[in-house]
Amino acid sequence: MAEIRSRANIVDIISEYVTFKKAGKNYLALCPFHSEKTPSFHVNEEKQIFYCFGCQKGGDVITFLREINNLSFVEAVSQLAHKYGLSLLPPSSYRKEKATDQETFLEINEKAMHFFHQVLMQRPEGEVGRKYLNKRGIDQKIWETFKLGYALETWDGLATFLNKSKIPLPMAKQLGLIAPRGKSGFFDCFRGRIIFPIFNLNGMIIGFGGRAIGGGTPKYLNSSDSMIYKKSSSLFGLPITRNFIAKEDQVLIVEGYFDLLSLFQAGICSVVSPLGTALTGGHIQTLKRFTSRFYVVFDSDEAGDKAALRSLEMFLSEGLSPRVIILPSGSDPDEFIQQKGAENFRKKMETAPLLIEHFIERAIEKKNVSLPEGKVEVIKEVMPIIGYIREPIIQDEYIRKLSERLGVREDRLRSLGVSPVSHHAKELSSPPIEETRLEEFLLTLMLQKPELIPAVDTVKVVEDFDSHLLQEIAKTVILLYHKEGEVELTTLIDQLGEEKRKLTMRLSLKEENFADITESLKDCVLQIKRNKFKKMKTQLTIKIKKAQESLDDSKVRDLNEQKVKLILQEKNLPATIGALLNL
């Protein structure tokens, strides 16, 4: 892998797909991943990374090939190896080169996916799976697009295949693919099921879902959480549908695998599905990167109301107001598409009400609002939900509408209902913009001028960051520098999650004016430290006031002494930091 990365010049590879223009240290081009008129796609030859400031795609040369050609990790590596005349080591050799557990897990899933897919597409034993999918109205083109598979009904079809492929079976067990059989041997966990591979946004297979054919139980079986798979943030179909979501600027969230497949087959492609779990905040945050227009489908029954309420709180907390598609009782998107067609489903989408308005109407329908007690119950149910709305003007508008709907004065609503969640709460939990800019600037210095990392570490300024995200990246940078003596960007981004990776690449390619690096570093560290001292003084002032109110003279004296020491330390900050930085 190291030799492939060193031989494969990212500028040479990407220039086969775009036309570059040199711009300082970077190469600039129109992004091949989204439509744009002004170039925002940057490639840095020294760091061997690319990043688009428009659509936020970025990574190394392997990531680029995977994204542009819709390749798996192994396929992209193989393509590069062939281009540069390098021989790929077999999987067992990768492990001898101390491949990480994560790489091995991904390799195991890749092999399992190909096994399941081959059984469905080619082997006689897969006929039962082919018949089932045909009966469900799912075309073969969809089988290929989503790499659907079939798990044999035999006890150890996959286990035998993995063993012959020299795969460490205990690691396959950790992924939930196989389980121990007595004191020796393993049996397959997925048997007699249609298999749905779960891909992450990088096109790597992280888990599987399986639908039993016939009377198997449970009806749906999903991979358990692992090092590479988290149900709470993974979505079925997203790597395939995300371009449609971005292009159409909308996403439809459905419950089941077949709901998604039927919609996609019918041409409604901006769709995703959670994986055997309720919708989570992690799912919503992932999708927010592609669109702010959400549609959800819920049953028109009590269970549907509860699911709608859970998701509504999360959506509103994220500053989103989704629409809800109401289908006939007992119907799901798969059945609706098969029976009524795509055009009728699109009409449902066009007339879909906002979820919060649907929730309010349902709350009113379920209570007898002709009685004062019924109105009180509605207010207590609805007001806390309105409180999740972050925009105060919109929040006030819904309170006004509820007031008119119930015939109750607005001030009565506020007094009777549970106080709405403050729309400032989320804002106050985030660092002020100016502080974030300072911390971003310092991290940019560390990434672009790694020789400054020891000085930054000496003054322990990263511990004073307000942004947890920036702090985690900076800590990783420092650890990597101390371990390797340098910060190789491709090595760094391999250790980061997707959000951190994108931010790191953006800052690495950001054009900054470092006219006087030492002064820039000193000023930035000094300001971050001063911000920290300012907050500490404010906290002490509040404590002093409370101690005075409780007539605790001893505590007041102690707190005042702490504040005086803090003021003196702040006064000496320039000299202290200058000495530590040796400037």
C-alpha cells in the first residue's frame, strides 16, 4: 500500500479526468463530482490529496478513483497496482504486513458480499432467491446496482468459503457473519435469506441485512455493531442514492429495504433507509450534508404517531422541518408503488404536510378540545415540541397558530404548557465564531507548518480549544508527529472519521497569509489563552455573587483571591507564552 501511494502521483491520475490550472501550491479545476461554473476543486501534489470546497468531497488518490469510477477499495488499489506495474499481495500477505483490524474486517465483508452475490446471480442454489426477488417485482438491474445476494440454506456455506479463502474465522465471527458450533467449527448466521450489503460513503462494505424467505425467524436479521459498522449512523442505499439526493435537493426516508428498492426502481431515487433501527440524530446529521429537505413516511396509527414524535424532536433540534407522507392504513411504500405506481406516490410527496403541523393536528384530533381539560392536554403535549424549534420567529408563529386553533390566549399557552426548549440552547453549546476561527487558524498552522507542532504542544493550547472537533484533530496531529517525527497527511486522514477528515483536508489546502509565522503563532496562542481566562473570570464572578447572596464571607474571600491570581496570570501571559515558545 505504501509503495502504491508513493508511486501514484495524484496530479497525474486526476489530470486524466479534469483539466488543471496551477494556482499557487495547488492545482485548480472544475469539480468532476458536481456541476459548477467557478473552479473549487483543489489538488495538492506535495500532500497528495484533493478537496472540493463546493461539494466537500476529498481524500487521497485511492478515494478519488473509488468515487469517480464507483469502485470498491480493493478494485481501486488493483487499478493503481496494474497501472504502475506493481503486484498486489494476497490477503494473507497484507496481514503479515500488519494490516489493521479495520482493513481485515473490510476485506472479510468484501469477500462475503461477493460470495452472497455470486450465489444469487450464478449458482443453481440461488434460484430460490431469484424467484423471490422476481415475485417481489425487483428487476435484475437492481440486484446488480445494490449488489444483492442470497445466503445458502446450508449451515456452513459462507464459513467454508471464508476458511478456504484463508480468512481468520474468529474475526468473521466478530462481524456477526458466523458463530461457533460446539467446541470446534463455525456455522453461518445468515441462512436462507436475501442479503442486502451495507456500504459506507467510501463504498466499503461495513455490514449486511438479511430477509428470511419463507417462515424463517426473525424476518429481518442485521449485522451487529462493530468496529466498522454503527447502525445509529449508517443508512442503506446512501452511497448509491446520494448523488440523486444532492441533485434533487431532497431525501425520502423509508423504513424497509424493499421500500427503498421499489422506489429506486420506479425512478424515485433520492431515498434512504435506516437499518433495523429507529431514525437517529446521527442519521439526520449524515443526510444534512446532502440536503435540508426531508420527507418521512409513517403509518397512520398509534405506533406511527410515536415514531413521528421521536423523529420530529430530532429534526427540529437540527433546525429542520421535514414533511410527512401519509399512506393508506396498512400500506408501505413498496406495496403502494407496486399497486398505485410512482406517479401517485409523487403526488403524495407534492401534497405532503409539514411533520410538525401533522403532529399538532393529530394531537388535537385525539383529545376532546371542546372541554378545557382536553385543551390543557393538547397544550402540554404540543408546547414542548414547539420549543424544539430553533428559529424564534417560527416558534412564535406556531404558538400563535395553536392559540387560534384552541381559542386560548398565547400567554395562557406559555403558562399551561411545559416551557419550550430555549432556541438559544444549541447555539450556546457551540463556540463563538471568532474563537472557532482562531482555533482553525492554529490547526491550519500545524497542518501546513508541522515544524511548529512541538511549540504548540509545549504551551498546551490545544487543551483550551472550545471546539471539540478541532481539538480532537489537533490532538491526533500532535500524537502522529511525536510517533512518526512528521505528519504525512494521507496517514493522518486514515486515522480520522469522515467529518474530521473533510475539515482536515480543507484546512490543509486553505490559502493563508503567513507573513510572519512566529508572530502569527504567538498572537493566535495568546488570544486563545485570553479567551480561556475571560471565561474562567466570568465563572468566578458568578460564584462570588452567589457566595455574597448566601452571606458566606469565607468563600467570598477565597474566590476573590483566586480571581486576583487569575488576573495576574493573565497579565503575564505574553511573557509566559513568549518564553515557552522560545520566541
